[in-house]
Amino acid sequence: MKDIPFERISEKTGVPAERLETSFKKGSSRLLESGGLRALLFKKQVMDLEAGTVAYLTGEPEVIRGFPKIRRTLLLSPAIEKHFTESVAVEEKMNGYNVRIASVSGRILALTRGGHVCPFTTEKAKELMDLQEFFRDHGDLVICGEMIGRDNPYVSHDYPEVGPLGFRVFDIREKNTNTPLPVMDKRRILESYELPAVRLFGIFPVEEAPGRVAEIIRMLGADGREGVVMKDPEMKLPPLKYTSSQAHAREIAYAFNYPFDFGRPFFFSRVIREGFQAYELDESDEETLERAHRLGEAIIYPMLKRIKSIAEGEPACEDTVIDVEDRERAEEFLRHLSRLGVSATIADYRDGKATIRRFYQSTTDRITNYLEGGLY
Amino acid sequence: MKDIPFERISEKTGVPAERLETSFKKGSSRLLESGGLRALLFKKQVMDLEAGTVAYLTGEPEVIRGFPKIRRTLLLSPAIEKHFTESVAVEEKMNGYNVRIASVSGRILALTRGGHVCPFTTEKAKELMDLQEFFRDHGDLVICGEMIGRDNPYVSHDYPEVGPLGFRVFDIREKNTNTPLPVMDKRRILESYELPAVRLFGIFPVEEAPGRVAEIIRMLGADGREGVVMKDPEMKLPPLKYTSSQAHAREIAYAFNYPFDFGRPFFFSRVIREGFQAYELDESDEETLERAHRLGEAIIYPMLKRIKSIAEGEPACEDTVIDVEDRERAEEFLRHLSRLGVSATIADYRDGKATIRRFYQSTTDRITNYLEGGLY
């Protein structure tokens, strides 16, 4: 422990060294090899230091801060007026998984939310984007974005504009401090390096924003898309997120595919969102009725389908096809999933296409038990 | 503590004295005045001794055992065949609150689930039934039943056959041991004292029971009624409960009147029941669609209505009218509610009709906060 440079991490991040040390002693942070480099991973937040932060310890420490949790608003008005000052930048929130990309000791690494280097994501990020030039000029910056698309082993969602897999950048942040670039600076720099940004719907005066966001949300919902992140253009205030009814229904339907693996809070919070959205956005009784029916169907049908398939002897699992260079890469990815506690296997491998099968054991076990006459 | 006769309670109940003592030391049971008598209330289960058990300590101890939790089955088949032996008695499960009535030291007392003597319930039980003769002959027995009806301050549900308030007996059990009478013995004894029993739908061979119960549940559901309790006719095996889709939807709708006062498990478990019932009972795609829509509507509409009314400045509350002899009786009932931790007031009193208003503070506070722009 003595050789962990808590003092220098403290200087860079502003979090007192003794707090960093306590976190380590309590097991809230741990040493690991991250992308081949020695690093300290913070599994839990320490004061302002976000969970998922990784401090690389090769030479001068470099800290890739965790991506800050974005708070949600249940209503657009008056939350937007209350939260922001003059204007709000509205960007698309996409349904994939959160990735931070940084260059550390000459290696480009892609970290998932918890702070683990994912070998699949690292490789795909480099395939999808030309990152060399950006990091040569801006080694002090971190690219934060969403890995999206159908052939996505974490969150599969079809976005026709990206093909099977794509990446969209939503933030550029400084190493060590996590300071984000202002929205337009970020977009300009991304453009100059030909890196793909999430859609910007506009920068609106706060008084106009609730109405404009309501329109955008309707449009996105009708398109089966997720929602928006609202940002202070200067990025001095924390952003807010807001999502479409269709996104809630889709997530609920997904969770009810595996009802005993997804927690109760997952379910309850999404239902609450629907109540507030009905209050604020529904323009007719018909719209509310449609919302109610969409919700009920999102609950019942996936659950019914799952019970039927388990009754027929199929375990609850989920297949995603990923594109890999060879079978060894697929196996490396499985080992990564296993370290994260995910039970999965390669169901099929053929010509660079690996079918990753993930198992939902609690759902299989509990439904099987009830089907055999077990009591609730 | 030395004067609590743990040894004698142990002899009567079969639970070791030292376990009873430990429970007391840990604060899981406590001394109180119960219906004017000194008693020990078990708030938590101790081995076989159910939560809600009350040991009266005047003279020879007498133990009114807690009412045993009835387990639920999510599927009728094969659970019934697996759980029961030859035949199953199917009785109606009614939607009210659980009451145990016993005679202790010459007083007839009515206990609610947790083991508290409720003054309102005690008075009403005696008004609704002639209990003197029964307890004169059977001082060693406890009448277990449901207080039901519209003018019910705990669970208001209209049962046309009882008028504003009624009582239905479902079990007769022995003091101290909690041994229940066999189903037909119980019904005969109730009949001979003209005490009202819950409906018995029949005693069916186990192979026939799942089909018969399915029919009964359809009929009850269509009537807006709750469900059934299935019992071993000899009462040697624990009973099982099963409820209608309409009951689930009604309870969900009720909970979404007060979304932040009802727990997430309340909601989740009812939704799960619907999935299994759809699997087992739905005879057509239309029935499943109806079920899904009923569920979605039960969630969205009450929540939307509540958000609207709070936006208009009304706090979340629930009114029930109870019939009392005088205002003092209503106030006594309020004090009882307050001891149980329930926030309520008398909103109106006129000619023996007291309107009890119960407040749902978390729902009011949290919805108000979101309406003012608070973040989730």
C-alpha cells in the first residue's frame, strides 16, 4: 500500500489523500491491472471522486474520472427553468452503454461504466473511429460516449444510422479533474477530428425549452428512440436527462423478459416516470389510454412468453452476435464478462461472428420452481 | 421481567421458555395493556409462535396465537396436487382485514393482525354477531375472520351482501396451540351458533380442484371479488391462497393512488401473479390483451389523478365513514390508529357517522417536490 501515490492522486483530483487511503483500506478501491497497466480502481465514490474512477500508476499518475451520474427530471416544466440559467443545449440520449476512451502511456483504452477496460470495446472503438490524431494532440482529454447498435453485447438496440455497431460522443472531459468542454467547443473539436457526436437538437432559451423538448421527445418516442440530455451550454451546471414513454415501455418489456433478474426498483422507477409524463405531455385521453395499454402490454407479454419458454425447457438467456477477429477475441471478451460476474458462453462461432449467450439464472430457477408447484 | 411467566407460556405453546425470554430481551415482544388486561405482545415470530401472538397474563396465562401467514400459489396446477393429499376445501377469500376474536377473563376482545385490540373492531364484532353463547360454551376457542364492507376504516370494499359492514368467519382455532378445527366441524359449529361463515364453494378431489378453482376464480373476478383459500378439509396441512386478476388490478390501482407510500414489493409481487395467471388461465389472446390493458390502466390512471389533485393543492388522503356511538368512540379509534403509527384525523362527525381521514404524507411530499421542479 505504501507505494500507492495517494498524495499525488490527491493533488490532481482535489480529494484529500487520507480519504483516498481510507477508501483503499475499506476495500472501496483496489489495485488491478487495467489494460496492461497498474491502476487503482475506485468501485465506490470518495467525496467528489466518482465511482468507476481509475488512477493509472505508471510514472506520473493519470486519473480517468468516473462518468458522473446524470440526474433525471420527471417533469420538464418547471424543472428546466429552475435548474438552468439562460439557455439549454438539448442532445440526444442514446440507448447503449457508457464508454470512456483515453490514451494512457501511449495506449488507447476504453473503459466501461464501472471502470473496467473492456477488450471488445477497446478494439471496436479503434475500428469505428480514427483516434490517433485526437489523442496525439489532446492526451489530456477523455472522450465520453455511447457504444450503440444491434450487435452490442451489453445493450442491443438497433440504430439504423450506424449499421450493426457505432459510437457517438457526448462529452469531452479533462483527465484528473473531469472538467467538461463547453457544448459547442466539444462539437467543434469532434468535427475537426471527424469524430461522431450525438445529435444536437438545438440550444434553446430556458423559457422555450420545455415546449421544445416535449416536441423532440414525441418525435424520438415515435421513432423508438430513447430521449435527451439537457446541458448548460457552458457545462458549468450538471446535465439532466429525460426519456420517452416508448423507452420506458421498452425497458420494462426487456426487464420482464427476465423478471427475477431485474430488481424491483428498476421496474417501479420507470412506471413512476410514466405517471408524470402522462400528466405533463398527454394531449388527449386517447394518448393516456394508449400509454396505459403500452405499459400493461410491456409487462404481461414478455413475462408470459418467458414462462412459456421455460415451461418448454428453455433456460432464460439472451443472444447477441458480435463481430470479432478470431475465436480467441470472443473468449477474451467472455473472460472479461466473467470477471464482471456475468454468466455467459459462446453459443456459436463462425467466420468472425461470435454468438454470446448470457444466462439469467434467477429467472430460470424461480419460474421453474413455480411451474413445478413451488409456492411464492 | 421476573414476573412474566415464560415457563407457563412455554408449557402451553410448546415454545422453549428461554426463546421466549430472549425475544423479550431483544425487544421482539413487549408488555402492554391489551383490552384492559396485562399482556405480552409478540411483534416478531419466535420459532412456531406467530407474530401478532398475545399472551394474556391475568391469572393462568392464555395465549391468543397470531394468525398464520397463508402462502400463495402462482399456479393452480400442479401446486394443488403437490400440496394437498386427497381433497381440497375451497372457501372464499374476502378483501377486508384479519380479526381474531376471543374471550379473555370474561371480556370479548377483537385483535387485528399485529395483535392490537382495536376498540372499533371489538365493538362492531359484538354488534354484528351474538358471541356470548359461543364463548360461554367454547372459552378455549378463537374465532378468526374478516371484517369487510364499505364502511371499513382499514380496507374499504363493497360487499353488497353485508351492507355497510360485516364479518365472515374463516377459521376456528384453539387458544394456546392454534390448532384449527376441521373445515366441516367449523362450519357446523358456526351454524349452530348462527355465526356467519365465509362461502364454501365445495370440497373437491385434488385432480379436479385446479379446474374447479379456475372456474370459481373467473366467476369471482367478474364479480370484482378477491379469490379463494384452499384448505385441507382436516386442516392438517397449511392452506394456500389464490386471487383473481381483478383483485390484483384493484390493489395495484389502490397502491398507485399513493405511489410513494406503498412499497415496491407490493407492486412487483402483484404484477408477477398476473404473468403466471395469464399463462395458466387465459383462454384466448383477447383475454391476455384485456389483462394487459387492465393492468396498465390500474397503474397509470390512479397515479395521474393523484398528480393532478396534488397539483391543485389537495394532499393525498383517504376518507372512510365509520358508524360510531358517539364522537368519543371515533376519537378512541383515532388514538388506536395513532399508536399504530397511522396519521389520521376526524374530518367530519355527524349523528354517529365519523369521517376518518387518513393522510399519505410521502405521496404528498414527493409529488409536490417533483411538481416544483425537484429531481428524481
